[in-house]
Amino acid sequence: MSAKSQVAHAAGQVAMFPARAVEPLMSGLQRVLGIKRMPWVFLIPNLTAVVLFALLPVFINVFYSVSGSDRLFPWDRPFIGGANYQTLFDCTNYLDPATCSRDLFWRALGNTMVFVPVQVTVMITIALLTAVCLNREIRGRGFFRGIFFFPVMLSPVVVALTWQWILQRNGALNGLLSATGLPTLNWLVFPNTAFFWSVFVTVWAHMGFYTIILLAGLQSIPRDVYEAARMDSATPWRSFTRITLPLLKPVLLVVFILAVIRSVQTFDELYVLTGGGPGSATMLMVQYIYEVGFAAQPRNFGLAAAASLLLGLALLVFTAIQMRISRGGNND
């Protein structure tokens, strides 16, 4: 046996040591439980983690939503039923947040209902166009794929601080405008411009993730289909609408659901970039939950929990509707 083979054999023995160490234990469990129950031995650790870190927090959150006081521990919180939900929905006119006892909740809800459709539509549209371009045979394709994905790897706080430096009164954008003789503006002070840049920054930060998913979907489409379309003298637009979009529909559905969930949960970038301002112009639901539950004094854990459960329920209903529509379309 050569020296190289001896090294490989020794490495294999070392790698097999953990399996051989637990083999007596696994053999004993198999004799006691039987072969049909053995899968549960491997599932129990994962199920335990899911229960402790996913299901249990949900149940605790439900309890907090029906309990009062600013006490942290559940046993110190008295049961108050649906009073927190009643407080959130205490409005004279739901279209006018000023008539609500919790006007910031409705302002954050209204901002979210505008922000999510706009941000998701812009992001998916740009991500799809980018994926189509990157799927072509262009020079430096690998480089551009990396460039578009690079913002995804950055921390949301880093992204927000970078754009805050660019958009502030003495920032890079105003410096560029001033150098070219154009008027400058404090972009994050006015509601309309602050909202525009909130959408822009979040799209810039997360678009690369969805571009990669759509690019993978595009690469799974057989090239023979496009060659047949070219032989039939189909225009690029017709090939895109009749071939690319229908075959990309399952991937687009996944991207759409992920984008909506991510958009509803937007917090880091806007909290650092605008702080929810000016006023409450860019405050979204997650920031409202944070402010009520942790930043405000006294902290209202019950009201924050109720708002978070309403937000989660809305996401569940929306996802179920989208899945139902998708299944109906596939059946047709």
C-alpha cells in the first residue's frame, strides 16, 4: 500500500469514528423501538427546536395579547380578554386615523398598505428584467451577477447608513447636484421624497436575492422551446409573454410571496434611514410594534402582541389566497 493510500485509509477511519461510536446506542434503540419508530429518533431534536423557538413564542404572544400591564413575566400579567384588540379598533372613522384612539397604528397600517404593493411591484419588475438580461450571452455576465447580488450580503443597517450618508443635506447626492448647478434638497425631510427613497433603498438592498431565484427559473426553461419559437418567426416580446412568463409562473409565485412577506416585515432599513419620519410618513407596522412594545414608556407588550398577531394573520390569509389562486390556475 502506497503512502497516499495509507493517508486516505487513515482519514477514512477518522471520519468513521463518530458513526462507530454511536452505533451501539442506535442498535440498542432499534431493538427497543423497532425499525418503524426509528425515524422519530432523528426527528425529535428538530421537532424540539421548532416547538421551543417557533410554536412556543407564538402561544406566548397570544397570551400577551389577551393580558395587560407592563410586566414582562406572564404570571405577573392579568387576563383582560380582547381589550387590546378593542383598543386598536376603537375608531370613529377608519379612513381617518385622527379619529382613532391608536392613530399611529392606523397610520402605520395605511403606510404599509401603500408601501408593500409599490415596493413589491417595483422590485419584482426590476428583478425580472435584470434576470432576463443576465440570462443572455453578454460579456462579463458573471461579474454583473455578483454586482447585483452584492447588496444582499450587506447588513440592513450598513445599507441604511450608506444611503443616509448619500441623501443627507450635505450628502453625496446633493454634492453632485450642486456641482452640476442643479438645486439641492433635503431628501429625507419631506414625506413624498422620504417615501420614494424608502422604496428605492429597500428595492436596491433586496432585489439581487429575487433576481437569482428568477435567473435559476429562467435557466430551467428548455432552450428548444425558444428555438422552435424563432423558427416560427416569433418576436422576442411574443416569446417572453407566451413562453417565458407562463413557464416562469411557479417561480414568480414563490418570489411574489417571499417579497410580500419580506416587504411587510421591513424594519431595519427604514428605522435607521428615516426613523419612521418625517412624522409618521414612513412608519410601517413592524416599527409600530417595536415602538409600542419596547421603545415607548410604559411598554405595552399586550398591544404590541395584538398588533403583531393581526399582522401575522393578514399574512397567512394573503398567502392562502395566493396559493389557492395558483392551484386554480394550474388546474385550468
